[in-house]
Amino acid sequence: MSFYHGNELRTFASINRDEQLRIALTAITQALTLAPSNALAHFVHANVLHVSGATERALSELEFAIGLDHNLAWAHADAGFMKVLLGRAQEAEASLTNAIRLSPRDPGLDRWHALLGIADLFLGRLDSALDRLRKSVGLNPNVGMPHFFLAAALALSGRSTEAREARNAGLRLDPNFTVAIFRNERRSENPTFLAQRERIYEGLRLAGVPEE
């Protein structure tokens, strides 16, 4: 139950955020009371902490889950994501490549490659970002955000025609997406993260993503 509600919050699908967060926190607290050494429960707790804005605590929970079960690929992947949010994008690759190594046919593989590309984009490593974002889109072309990140990377690389094509693919999947919506969903106030994220806004604008 906690994972379901936390995932809806994480993907911005919630229609009653406060209530779903309350339910998720109650459920995972009960689960951890019954099974304090369960790695998956700590992973779910990290997800709930993340959507409640406690990013550093979420990373600590993920690292604790990994200590309990080093083969928990999703915990490695989410640890990489948390590191990006905490301004530590240069550390994300090790976590994400561990996830891919542990679960090379995972249903979340497209997301993990996207996160690798996003980390590269944050760090200005455009060629690597393009390779990884293209890989993500190739694995699953039906998710809007990787198309938008790919559009930003292409635009920043001076490939304006390809950037517009990626932008259009994203807008077909998510026609309401704008730079303003993306900016408002930043999920972290870490100053390094915010400074690096400016690069994404610039790329989205260059690709022609609507501002408002």
C-alpha cells in the first residue's frame, strides 16, 4: 500500500497529496515495526521520504536497504537519483551502473539509462548524455520525460532539427508539459543541483519547449 501511494506521489499522479502521503507514512511505519530488517521495506520508506521532501534521509534509508540486501537493484538506482538531487551527480553513475549490472533485464531499465543521461546532462557531458538518453527512449518510447531531456541535450549540442523532433515526441506524450511545470517540480533545494538544473531549462528553451 505504501509503495502504491508513494509511487503516485512520485510520478505526480496524486489527486490528494497530503492524504496519500499520510496513508503511505502510516503503512510503511507499521511495516518497519513488524519487519525492521526487511530491505524492501526500507526501500519503500526511502521512496516515501523522497516524496515528502526529505532527500538526505531518503538516501540514508536507501544505503541502509543496500546494507541489508546488496542485490536490491532498485535501491542502487534510487540512490543514484537521490545523489543527483543532492548536488552529487558525479557520484550517481556508480549507483546506477550497479543497478543495471544487478538487473540487466529490469522493467525499470529505461528509467535507469535516462537517469544516467540526466546526470551527464547536469555535469555538461553532452555526448554521453545523448547516448544514454537515446538508449532510454529506444527501450521505452512511451514516456515523455526522456524525450524532453533528449531534446535539451540535442539543443545544447547544436542539433536543432533533432532537438525539435525529440521535443515533438515528448509533447505528443505529454502535451501539457512546459518549462515552468518542470521548474516547479524540482524536488530539491540543494544549491548545486539548482545551478546544474539551469542547463536543462536552457536546453528545453532552445529545443522550443513552451515556457508556460
